[in-house]
Amino acid sequence: MQVTWKRVSLAAAVLFLIGYIISVWWSVEPDSIEPHQLNNETGHKIVGYATTTSLILTMETLLDKNGGWLSNDVMPPSLFMDNMPAFEFGAIEQARDLALIMRKEFSRSQSQSTADKDLLAAHSKLNIEHTSWLVPSAEGEYRDAIKLLKLYRARIADTNNPDAQFYARADNLNEWLKEVQKRLGSMSQRLSASVGQERINTDLAGDTEASQSTPNLASQEIKTGWWQIDDVFYETRGATWALLNFMKAIEVDFADVLKKKNAEVSLQQIIRELEETQQPVWSPIVLNGSGFGIVANHSLVMANYISRANAAVIDLTNLLTQG
């Protein structure tokens, strides 16, 4: 009996070690897209090609990285992993936002024009629950969305097909940047709540006649739960990774608009701040020290880069709004 228990214990230890090694391997974050990957084969500029390609490559990378799509896995070791699934969720949220704006704004000339059929279907498939593992599975729907995006990309590259369009205009770009602002602002607040802070209610500030359905407290204590701190951190890493990919594509497709508005530097500043969010995390865990304490706080460092990127997005939005 003693020998049997020793064998069972040894087997369990070996399985645990193998599972741990696999978990570490699957937790390696993917690299961001390089600018040369956004070029089309013809060598000629095709408006919208880079943005569509960045969305396609971002989704393909999420599905084909180490371990594949982990958010909907129901078997160990991925069942016990949370950092990479959080990364995936942050990235897919950004992909959904871009797909929505491509459907509503980039592919339409005016409010009365119809939505592109491929983008409409692709956006719908991207909105499946990211944890879905039965039929249909998240991976299957995302693969279908990629196929539809490739069809749209082929259509805008076809000079004989005027039905598919991508309009690179300042007002269209601003609509996407407004969504980016909201996401970055939310990320910054959630990251800052890692140490807990008292926030004054500013929901109705700036309008004396404003009202809301139910009253709120004048101030409240906001603090992220201890078990959620690393999830929020890696969700932000995933979101900024995807956003960095998209910003590089925007720099290509909207080059003429940015040049006219003298806004190239503003976009480059956004890209620089987003690149800083992707620096390696050398600590084995996400540290949560106080603001000026002995131990570092990775969430506050990330919040700093997010806030600076958001400020640059606001500056870019203002520049695009000006005549």
C-alpha cells in the first residue's frame, strides 16, 4: 500500500509539473503586428486594406497563439488559468469595437447608405460569448468572422467592384476614437482602483438641470477585489495589444487625413504609449503595493500609460474636429 501511495504521489507531482510548464508556455503573450504585415501584395495603397488586415491578423493571432483560444476551455490546465483568458477578453472587446465602427462608419458614405453585408455578418459572429464552447463554439464563429473580413478586404481591393468601400475621413475616424476614449477611461479607473480610492460622484456635473433615474451617493469607496487585480491588469494588456495593432493600421489608411490635420505626431504619441504597456512583466505575480509603498504596484504603472494614451487620443480627436 505504501509503495502504491508513493507511485500515486509521484504521478500527481509529475502531472502537476507538466501542467505548470504547459500553463507557462500558453501564457506567453503574442507580439504586436509589424507595419510590413499590413502591406498588400500589389504594392499600391488600397484604402482600408491595412485596417482590415490588422483586424484579421489580430483575430488569427488570438486563435493560433500558444494553446489557441483558452477562454472557453473546460479541461486542465487551461481551466485553472486566468491571465491569458483575461488577455483574450480585452483583445476581443477591442476587435468588436473596431468591427462595429467598420460596419457603421468606415464602410458607409452617409447615414442613409446600407451596411456592408460581410461586415454585418462578421461583427455579429465576433459578438458571440467568448467562453462559448458548445455549438457554436467561440473559435468557430471567430474563424467565420475572419473569412468574412477577408471577403470584404478582397472586395475593396477589386477596382471593378464599387459596392465595397472603405472611407478614410476625419469624421469617421473620430467615431472610432470616441469608442477608444471610453475604453481607455474605463481601464484607467479600474486599474487605479487596485489600491482603493474614494471617488466623488460627478455623474451630473456641468448641467444644473440634469437628472438620473436613481440617486447615487455623493462619494463612495472603489476598490478592486484582491482576486480580480491580475485579471484587470491582463485584460488591459490584451486590450492595449489589440489597440496598438489597430493604431498602426490607422496610421497607414488615414495618412492623408492625419497629414492634412497635422496630426501625425499625435497618433505616433498614442502608439508610443501603447507600446510601453506591452513591456515584459518580470515579476511572477502582479504586485499590488500602495501608491508610495515599498512594493511596486503594476496596476498603477499601467494606469499611468493608459491615461497618457487617452490624453493623446483626446488631443487627436480635437485636431480632427478642427477645420
